[in-house]
Amino acid sequence: MASFSMIQLFPRIPSPGSKTSKKPRQRGALGAFVLAMLLAVLAVLSRKAANHDLSTPGGGSSARVLIMTSATGGGHGAAAAAIRHGLEALDPSLGNFDVRVQDMFADHCPWPLSEFPGTYKFLMKNPWMWRAVYYGSQYGTAQLMNAITFIVEPFVHQEILDREPDVIVSVHPMMQHVPIKMLNKAGRPPCQPEDVDSSVEQDVQPCTPFVTVVTDTETGSNLWFHPGVTRAIVPDEKLARRAKQHGLRDAQLRQASALLVSAQFSVAARLDRRRVREELGLCLDCPVLLLMGGGDGTGNMDQYAWAVHRELAMSTDTQLVVVCGRNRELRSRLGQRLNGNHVSGRRQARILGFRRDLALWMRASDLLLTKAGPSTIAEALTVGLPVLLYGYLPGQERGNVDLVVRNRVGAYTPGARNAAWTAKALLLERNGTTLQEMRERVQGLSYGTSATDLVVGEVARLAAFSKGLRDARL
């Protein structure tokens, strides 16, 4: 098969200031209006919170860790799970941890606020609305979060204040402002970094360590940055600079140089690919393409799955694996259309749902085709898997595309036919040079669990500090 140029593989991505991009402030004004209308409807429709059966805080032997997230995409939940599992895997000599993962909206608010995470899927299907909401939040952060705090504060009071967590960890951009405002009003504001970092024992006023763990790359939302946090852990230098522009100080910042991933991906990276394929029932010697659309199976995956299947169907030595996530309808549709094809006694396409062993399927694959979700990209790079990106959320995920293209560990291939042709060209290239060079560059990025180790260690240290303050008051 003929080779193709780097211009085809690594096209330029339109920047916010380019001619292909409309004025951000105009989009921001529209977004602010959309958000205001949405919040007004929610405020009118919300009724009294149901009485949640929340037990009182557990015994004093464990440090209480509250991780706040929301089910708007799979990446935030994956980050929360990575932190939780990391804390549970620590040596008992470092302390015991009572970890709770909570969604401020779904777990504590009544309808319709409890359905707020579901708006993510709706916005995913309507990119123009996502663009408006994203830029609205970028230019109206304070107003937006003041409105949300006013609405949800009565519903999350018990989880944040009555349980008295020793440390609060946010892995979602909308989980800073509400709890921090509540802590300030209750007289237990976030601890100052100078207090928790000091090696000299001192009399510290009641406070609660608050840690923000940013799970986006350089173009993430401004909602991530609150100047009142104890610690903000960011994955790159650009986000560190933006955090400072929003009032955070050097003492509050830690740079992880990567995104959080579960330890299972680092473990999978060391496994023999052939043995993993044998365990999963995949072709041992043929190229394997993995197609994903995040944890929710979004992003017009029908079109991409069918386009790739048609391109690869002409070759008898390729296999397609489609992970549909929690999208049961998509899995059913693709299963009916693609599962019937067999080559040499095996299915040419494997259609899967949500997988907790995703690290193994990534390790078994030669190439990943996916939307530009930050967690999926980080997981793929951790196992050494090159990435083709077929789309991204306007604004927020553009930096993820830049990350892949800039480091030449994959390519941006919008459009089903374009993505399918590029995947086929890479997988079936006569000498396999291009794909092998991508793998080598992935290895050069040194992705792994270093970011997770940093976060887990910091959370454990702050939890022990706060528990000491709590015990001293008893």
C-alpha cells in the first residue's frame, strides 16, 4: 500500500483566533443566556429534597475522604476510581481511609436537578449548544457558579458539612465553587497551603483541605480554577499558567505532567500482546483496530463503525473491536449489522458493551480510533497504543487533539470515510513503519501512573493532616 504524507496525518487544528473560529465572546454571551435559562427552569421545577438515609460519620480510626464528581462523560468517574483504588492499595502504615465518591447532582438533588448529568449526552449530540455553553462558562464563571450554588446548596449540606470529611477532592470542574462556599460559611474554610506544607507544628484554625484534580488538558474549562483551594493538581504547564491567571498561587499548584490513569493500564502495558489476544479470543497475528466513543458510546459511532468495517472487510487479516460503553442501543444495532461476518472461523468484528477490563483490550490492539476524551487518550498512551481522533467537543477537547498531533502519537481524522481510510492505511502499510514510529513516540512520552501516584500521595498526606486536627479537637 502506498505511503501517505505527514500533512495528511497531522493536519493543523483551527485555533480560537483563526478565520474558521467565531468570536469567543459572542459565543460566550449566547452560552451565558442558555445557561441562565436552564438554571431558571431548574430553580422553578426543583422541589424539596428527599430525606436521604445518610449515616453519621464512621469511627475515628479512618480518615474520611470525599471525592466529588459527576457522570458527564466517563473520564471524571475513571479519575475518581483511580484515586479511590490508589488510597485503598496504600500500605496500612500510611493510614486507613473511608472513601466516598459522590455526584453532587445525581446523588443529592431532587428531580430535575438529579438529571443534570444527563444533559451531557444531549449536548454531545448538539455541538453548537455545547460550544455556546462552554464559552458561556468561560466568560461567566462567577455568575454561573453563584447561581448553581444558590440552587443546590440546601441539598448537599449533609454530605459536605454534617459528615465532616477530612479532605475533599474534586475531579469535576463544577465541584469546586459550591463546597468551598459552604465550607467558608460553616467556618471550616479550605486550609491554606502554607499550613499543610509547614514542617513546624503550629496552631491551625479549623479548616478542611480541598484538592482539585484537573482531568482536562490545556483547553479545559475555567471552572476548574478556584483561588480558595488548598491544592490544584494540573497535568501541564499551560493549565498551570491559566490557573495563576485565575488567582491561584505557586504554593497551591502541583504539576503532574500527565493525566490520571488506573494502575491496571500500567500493568497491562507490561503484558505480552499475543498472550492477551489469546485470552480475549482475538486474532493472534492480524492487525486489530479498537473503536471507542468514551464511556457513554457517543460521537456518531454507527457511522464510523460501518465505514471502518467496509474498508477492512476487503482484507481477510484484520479484526475490528467496537466498545459501545453504556450505550446499549448502539451495541444492539451494531451487533445486528456487524456480528454476522466471519473470517476463517472467527468474527471479523467484536461488539462489546462497557468493559472494566478495557486495559486488556487496549493492550491487545494495534490502533485506537476514538473521540478526543482526555482519559481515553491517557489510557491509550499508557499502554503504548497510537490514537486516531475522529472528533472533539468544541473548545474543551481541542487541546486533547493538539496533544496527540503535536507529539505525533496519532492523527486527527475527522469524517467517517477519512478516519476509516487512514486506519486501514496505517494497519495495512506494507512495512508498518508509520505505525511503529508512532508506538516509539508513545513510549517516549513516558505515560504511566506517576500522576495518580502524586495525587494519591497528596490526598493521603492532607487527609492525615486533617484527621490529626479533628482528633485534637475531641
